[in-house]
Amino acid sequence: MTEVFSSLAYGFSVALTPTNLMWATVGSIIGTLIGVLPGIGPVSGIAILIPVTYGMNPASAMILLTAMYYGTMYGGSTTSILVNVPGEASSVVTTLDGYQMARQGRAGPALAIAAIGSFVAGTFSIVGLMLFAVPIISLALKFGPAEYFCLMLLGLSSVTSLAGKSLVKALLSMVLGLVVSTIGVDLSTGIARYTFGIPQLLDGVGFLVVAIGLFAISEVLLAVEEIATAKREAVPVGRVWLAWKDFAASWWAMIRGTVIGFYIGVLPAAGATIASFMAYDVEKRLAKDPSGFGKGDIRGVAAPESANNAAAVGNMVPLLTLGLPGSSTTAIMLGALMMLGIQPGPLMYQKNPDVFWGLIASMYLGNTMLLILNLPLVGLWVKILAIPERILYPLILGVSVIGVYGVSGSLTDLLLACGFGLLGYYMRRHDYPVAPAVLGVVLGGLMEQSLRQALVLSDGSYWILVQRPISLVLLILSAVSLASPYLIAAFRKFQSEPQF
Amino acid sequence: MGQRSHDSLAAILVAAACIAYLWGAQGFQSPLVADPLGPSAFPTILGWSGLLLAAVQIILAWTGRSSPEESPGSIRGYLKPLVLFALLVVYALVLEPAGYVLATFAFVVISFLMLGEPLWRGGLIAAGFSTGFYYLFVKILKINLPAGMLFRGW
């Protein structure tokens, strides 16, 4: 325990340097801006800005990206409350009571409780993260290649099972990503695979090329089909303050939201969206008088806002300890870390303690920064909300081009990103989720390498994957997570049938 | 074309791509004895998984259990994204000869016109954006972007 605190102190010594403090501030502001801007989602926003971290040291880069991640969540809740438009899926629930509060002239308290709830949840969850991370890492250090292969399979299947309406389409998207990851020179034999004689493909298709194409470019192409012409009117904010009565009413909702959110965030198959829905549901059930929910009950803002922030921190547990992303955003961060030459997972904890502890310390800073910056800046965010969407789309594409070309200086990459953009547009248009494909590209190379190493150990027998207890458990969990949408549906049906 | 025929057509294309992919995997011969799987095993697994999924998708589409019917979208709906995509490709191709500032300015102004932004305001925004971002990324963040003919030595 004392070791954890001395490491955390070390982390603060990394995060509190003037440069890193500046990046945390810049990240929080840019993140909130992305969250507030109409027409660009948090994942695309972070993807096109990854090149900014190019050439930075890994600790600063991760501090910037984490602060941006936090900022997007905060910005998303601001739009939920003020214009009834959730910035992302995890703040959908916030619109229920948040927008109602704003319409009743209580936008100030709603925004304040969202910020304070996020702060409380972030702070408590980071303690949870530290307590969880160390034991998981010591377990993960015993993993061999067979366990790693099964672990990545679990990561892929959990993201796939929750993405989109059709499991078959989500799996096709995952296979597409894995197929793209096999392009280029095979690391263990030096054989060029699927390069079609194009020298630029020998290094493989870059993760950023795929991420910017499938997330950002396709998002813009889909959005210009029908551009909302109605002006988005924000509810007037008034003074952002919180009466003691409101704070006291929300305190337990925040704590419960934090606990629910953190645990759900740690689970690989679930994320901030489910966490926020569950936290809202729990508050409604526990309330003595639930009739106010949906009509502007402050607990209906406090609980989901705490839960989605706690889940965002919980999501960092599998990412930092096992190298497993549980959501699109953490998949993007994993790709960014790998571009910086850092492989998240138990070895990162040993090899790059400055990144690991610096990141954890910077989460505290990011939280504090958002609390200090955002409440006074609400007026500015409201103005940004009013920017018409059609102005943003060409500019997003202009930044995407920097994102792809600025890193590699390759026209081939740029054209590939355009191609992935068109493919992503088709996929989104026809219900194929794009996140599993991007995750497949990120994890594919490692997955193949660990499978091959595992089979070297077993002399070519696939049985090694089920003979080792941990890998067997991971395989079963993968199967369960793929079946989970069906299991949940079956359970609901069973529940709703009359009982005798 | 309804969602069902869309799904079948896509599945057939996916299956064809998987067959080509599997055929390509045949050609990778490993010189190493110590690597029992070799470079072709993982692609082979992926190729067969893709074929299997494509088959399932066709069956689901034919038995009417594919994802619910959605509005297929008119040709007009597809027009704007496709024009914007074509503009983007042209933008990419002229980026190196024209330089980031000029190419971006032209791309943003033309897309603004297509999306219905008045010329004077669009032109101002495009000029500010292209020069501002060039300055930010090249001079401050030290990321390489093509300068083009006009701004060489800038």
C-alpha cells in the first residue's frame, strides 16, 4: 500500500511539471470543445488529433490524450443539458432530467452537479484503479502467449458483441480489421503479405489511416446526407451555482453512480453507456418518490454523470494492466500508445512507470482542471454550440488530412484513408459497426504473434489454448460475451412472461 | 434496393474477397522450421471465418431474419456524400503539388459552396483555417506538411 502511494507521488512529480500541466489544460479545453461541437463525435475528434502528440514524449502525449478524453465526456453532458442533444451515447440518459432542469431555469445547478459528480466519481474511481491495477498486473505477468491470444480474443469479442444491431455484421467488421492487420511484412519470417508490389504497404496499413478513415471521414460523409438546418437553440444558462440543498440531495446518487460506473467500466464487455443507464435506473428504484424523474430531478443528472465518468476511469483498468481496450475511445488510445512505441499491459508498468503513474496522477489533474475551467467557461461553450454544422464538416476533413499526411508524409496513406472513409460510410449506412474493425487493426498483429508463439510451445497443437486454465477461462468468457446480447434478450423475455 | 438484397450482395462480395484472400495465403511459404503455424495460418483462419460469416448473412437475408428493413435512401441522399468524397480524393492528389494552404483553401471553399455556405463568409473561414492550421502544425507542432510552389521557403 505504501508502495502505491510512493509511486503515486512519483506520478505527481511527472504530471506536475509545467509542460505536462500545460498539456493537461490544453487537453481539457480541446476535449470539451470536441464534446460540445456539433457534427464530430469524441472518437473521431481524438483520432484526428493524435498527430499532435507526434514527437512528444510518451508521458506528455498520454496526459494530453487522457485530458481530451475527459473533456469530451464533460462537453457531451453540457450539450445534453442545454440543447437536449447528447454528445455521445453515454450522456443520453443525462438529457432526461438535465434538459428538463434547464427548461425550468435550473440549467446552472444541472451543469454544476454534472461537473461535481464527474469530479467526485473521477477522484474515487482513480483510487479504485490504483487498487485494482496492481494485483491484475501481478497476475498478468504470469501470462504466456496462449493466455495473451485468448485475452485479445476476449477484448475483440466484447467490443464486437455490444456494437451495432447485428452480431454477424459486427463480426464481419472485426474480421475486416484483422485482415487489414495481416497486410505488410510478416515479422517472424520477413515475407511480404498482400502488398501487391506496393512498397508503401510493406510496413502495413497504419492504425491512424484506418481510424481516421473509418471514424472521422465516414462520419462526415454520412452527416452531409442530411444537414440539420434548424439552428440549435441553447437554453439560457444563468448563474452556474449549486445550493447546499441540491448538493445534499445528490450526494448518495453520486456515490452510488461512482461504484456502479467503476465496476461496469472494469468489465471488458460493458462501458460508460450501460453504466449511466444502470445508475439512473438504480436511483429511480431507490427513490422514495420516483415521480420527479424525467421531469427534472437533480439525482437523474448526478447519478448517470458520475457513472459515466467512473466507467471511463474503470475502462482504463483493462487498458493499462492488460492492454485491452473496452470501448472505441480506449481503442484509439491504445493505438496512440503503440504509435509512441509503448505496448500497454503489465510490461508497461515495469518498463515505463513514468507513463503509468504520470497518467494516473494526470487523471486527478484533469478532473480538477475541468472543474476549475469549465464552470466559468460555460458561456463560451454555449456560443460554440451555435456554430452551424455545415461549416465544420469541410474543416474536419482538412484536419483529418493533416492527421494522416502529417505523420507519414505519404500520399498512399492519404488515398487509403479516403478509401476507408468511403468503406466506413457504406458500413455505417448499412448497420455494420466500424469500431470492431479499428480494434481488429490495433490488436491483429499481436494476436497473430501470440498465437504463433503459443503453438511453438505446443509443437503445433491448438489444444494448448484450452489446456491452460486461464486461457480456457478467457475463451469461455469470450463465448459468453458474444452470446450476451441473446442471453439478455432471453432473460428479459423470461422475466416478462407471467409467473404462476 | 432494399436492405435484404443489399445484405446479400455485400455478403457475396465479402465471400469473393475472402476466396481471393485465402488464395493469396497459399503463396506464403515459411523458411523456418521452428514456426509450426507459419505466415499463412492466421490469414487462412480469417479467410474461412469471413466465408462462414458471409454464408450466415446470406441465409439470414433469405430467411428474412436480417436486420430490420430501413429506408433505402434515395439517389439524392447519396449524391452529396459521393461528391464530397470525390472532392476529397482530388484534394489528396493535388496536396503535394499545390501545397497544404492552397489545396485546403480550394477544397474548403468548394465544399462550402456545395453545402450552401455563402461565398464571402466561406472564403474568409477557408483562408483563416488553411493558413492558421498550416502555421500551427508546421511552425509550432513541427509536423511536416507540403508547402507547395507558392509558399516554398516560408
